[in-house]
Amino acid sequence: MPTVLIVDDDQKLLKMLQRTLTYEGLQVVTAENGQEALVQVDAHQPEIIILDWMMPKMDGLEVMQQLRAENNQAFILMLTARDALENRVEGLEGGADDYLVKPFAPAELVARIHALQRRIEAQPSKQPVSFAGLFLDPTAHEARLEEIDLTLTPTEFDLLHLFMRHPRQVLERAQILDSVWGYDFGGEDNVLEVYVGYLRKKLEAGGHPRLIHTVRGIGYVLREQ
């Protein structure tokens, strides 16, 4: 059973979330600020972190950036009152795996956590894969394009891994969301498009040709030009 770290300076919300997730059978630890969160990460090595954005001493974005800089691969669900598209993009680009806007129903949070659990439990083969100069090693969490090391967030890594396990195969949008995020974001949420954009930017740096192609009305495919 994965350990979940909840980080929020709102003690009432923190206790409510702790009760809710403990009732779901999860191991739960808590922190009330960013600095305490880093201590709890070192002590408990949580697989999932529920991280409030706006906190004193060190905000959630700073915590997440430090964890990702240390190559911490925990799944991070950001909680925030900021619902503007640019804020969601900033959170995802900073390394978050999911994003939930306050106020939210506890049932929705539970569904998101269960989706992250499924990603942990159903992780694909750890065998290295390669395609068109790309190399990805899931065990070492390393990715390279030719001789260039790629720095990828956990979600970027999972998305690229999915494409590399199915080269030249058109993957439907719903299939990608289910495989990488564990559920369909649905509606007009463009999180998949955002992440494809991140991967393209990293893969095409230095003039490398495009490998991830859009199949209009269907999804995406990893193939050479």
C-alpha cells in the first residue's frame, strides 16, 4: 500500500484529508509547510504527495522543484485555488502529475489518488526500449536522444515510455490518458497536449526532427518523418 504525504497549512483541511485517505486504507503522513514536507519526504519516502501551492516559508511549487531536482519520482497532486490555465500549466510544467482546484469534493480527491495508485501498481515492463536514436531505461529512469541526456519529469517519462512501447502505432487520446494518468481528464482539459508539447520541445532541441506526430481527431503516433 503506497504512503501518501499531505502538505497543507490549513489544519482543518489537512485533518479532513488525513481521515479520508486513512479510511481508504492508505498510509498517511502530513506536513503543514514546505520545509516540513521535505523532512517528511526524507523520513517516509512517500509514493504520492498531495501538495498545496500557497504555503508560508516555502510554497508548493518550490517544494516540487526541489524534489524534482533531486530526481524524486513520487507522484505529485497539486492543490490550489488558482484555476487559470496559465497556473495549471505552470504547475504541470514544474513537475506535477495532476492538479486539483480548491474547493473540491473529497470523493474527487479520492478518485485522483486511486488513479495514481493504479499507475504505481500497473507500471509497465522495466526493460530498456529504443527507437530512432531514443533510448529509455525505466529501471535507472534514464532517457537519451542519441548521446544527449534528457531531463524528464515522471509524467513526461511515462508518456514517452508509452510511445516507445508502441512505435508507429496510432494511440488514441483516451487510451493515452488512461495509460499514463489512469483516468480520462475529459472535457476541454488540454493536459495531454501540454505534455506532448513539453516532450516535443525537449526531443526537438538542437534541430532534431519531430518524432511525436499528431493524428488529427484521433491522437498521437511515435514515428520517424
